[in-house]
Amino acid sequence: MYLGSQLFTDAEYETRLANVRTMMDRQGLSAIIVTDPANIFYLIGYNAWSFYTPQMLFVPMDGEMVFFAREMDAHGAHRTTWLPAEQIVGYPESYVHRPHVHPFDWVAFALRQRHLIAPASRGGSVGMEMDSHFFSPKAYRALFNAIPEWKLVDCFELVNWVRSVKSDAEIQLMRQAGMVCSEAMRAAIDTIDIGVRQCDAAAAISQAQITGTDKFGGDYPAIVPMMPTGAAADTPHLTWHQGTFISGEAVVVELTGAHNRYHCPLARTVALGPVNKDVDYVAGATAEGLNNVLEAIAPGVPTRELASTWNWTLAKYGLEKHSRLGYSIGIGYPPDWGERTISIRTEDESILEENMTFHIVCGMWMDGYGFELSESVRVSATGVETFTSFPRDLIRK
């Protein structure tokens, strides 16, 4: 067991694997192939910017897990993962970015050499993360062709769903990510002003994200700072440019704090001088709606009730929001800090449990203007815990 960078106890990792295997049993899976770097990190602690080349964690129902990565990455994987060396396998450099071969061609042969193909041939299926950002059609084709005896099926974000309820140790890391987030948002608010270049504000935010606090350093975030501004604030997910902020604009700032890969996002809106009166109107409705949603959070509450609470509040103001209200968060790698499981909307059937964590995103993208207000929260035993404590009104400068 490598102890130098191990974030969690052996017992916690054993519990995570046991929970994953319980879900595998329910789905009738003999094994799963994990390619989402957040899920790999969750199960074995491996953490590196190596996910741009194919890598996978093979998790059988019985026996030892095996991690496959590019040879140069596998060589140093022991520096973050607790897996012993014999369970870390590097594929040759000659398989990287080749038009007619894929690393999983080699991996399939390695699985045969380790006698890890047979379990699936006894009637079970092998689950794959079909919606993983880093699992390509070519990767699927390589395994499909090389291991015809496997029945490859979608595991439907199996590990992601196990991750949805956090341990106490994970919650502590998210609280620390919240402290980093607070520093980044303070940097944003202090820097954004009339005449300041947008890229300079982004640079100040990024520095604060990585610097963190005196006690907790920051990680690189899964998503860069987003700053839709002025008329462009009617569209989410815009970043920045080299132009300057001007008077009369509202600047939407959505960013995150990241600590040991755990993320705590936050959004606020900054008004530079007098802004469109519609922005003030929407800001008031949004703040009331968010406060009502936070009051409704408690274990046992269906997520659809949070969405209904939000929708009813907006309706009082003659407003509506078509996009989801929020989503589950925790570990994050580019290009997303969401867990891709629970979404807060009226169609979701999930029930809130203690230590679930969410980004509640009250984003109002109107026509020619916008306002965004969000909180990252934990479902506590008695209600809700917010990971930051910024005022929830329009920030005026």
C-alpha cells in the first residue's frame, strides 16, 4: 500500500469497492470497465493529467482490479494510487495516436494473458461507461472486436451513482474546496471593474483558485472561470476575452474551488454601475427562489420538490426557467465538475440523503441580459449546509 499521497483510509476504499460490486451484482455484471478519470480516482486514488490518452480500470466482481494506462504514465502511477505495482500495467508507446490500432487492442490481449476474460463467458455481462467523456467509439470497437465472448453493455454511470452519497472524509475535502472557492470569488469581485480587461480578471481568479488558502492549496479546476457579460449574459458558459468591462454591464461569474479533486462551484452577478432595471427584478426573484429551495432541503425530500419550490417562486414573478435547477457534485476532472447523476428537476425521481452534495444553479438567461446565483450545498441530518457564505443579492460596484 502506497501511503505518501493516500487521501482516504484502506477501509474507505474497501467500502467504495464493496458498494460498486453490490451495484454490479444488481445489474448482473461480471465486471466493469471504468474510464471516467473521476471514477478511477474514486476507486484507486490515481490522479494525473493522463486521461487524454486511453486508460481504464478493470473491476471484476471477484479478484483484483487492474489499471491500464500509457506506459509512461503507468510507470509513475504508484505515486498516487494505492494499487500494488503488479496491478498497474502500461501499454506500449507504439499504440498511442495510431490510425489503425488502438491501445485497447493491446489491453484486450493483456486481459487474456491475465485470464480475466473467462468470468464474463460464464453468462455475465461486462459493463462499460458508455457516456464517459474519455471512452471513444474506437475504444469500444477495439474491445468489441478483440473479446467477442464478452457481452458489452452500458453500466449507466454505476460508479457515479455510488459516489452520490459522500463519506465524512469527502465532505471535509469539499468544505476545504469551499474555502478555496471563497478566495476565488473574492478575487473576482475585487478585480472586476469598469476599464479592467476581462482576461486580467480571469487571471486573478485562476491565481486564487490555484493558490487557495494558507492552509489548503487549490487544484486546477474542471472548468475554467465563466464570465458572460452585458448582453452576452443571456447565454451561459461563455468565458472571457481581451476587451474591458464597461459601465452599465452585469457580469455573471461562475467559478469553482477545487481541492484534492473535490469541487465546490459558486456563481454571483456583479453590476458595474446602473444596470437594466430588469436585472434587478430578476435578481430579487432569483434570490427568493434560492432561499426557498435551501429551506426545503432535508433527507427524505424528493429532488422534484426542490424543483417545484423553485418553479412556484418564479411563477409569482411571471418568470420561468427551462433548464435544470442543479446537479450532484464531488470529484471533478475536465471538462465537467458535475457527477452526471442526479439532476434537480421535476422529472427526477431521486430522494435526498444525508451527505449528498449539489450545485444549486439559479441561472436566469433572459433576452439580452442575465443573472446567475448559485450555491454548493450538502444535505445535512437536519437540513442543508452551504459550503460558502456570500451575500445572495446583486453585487454592485
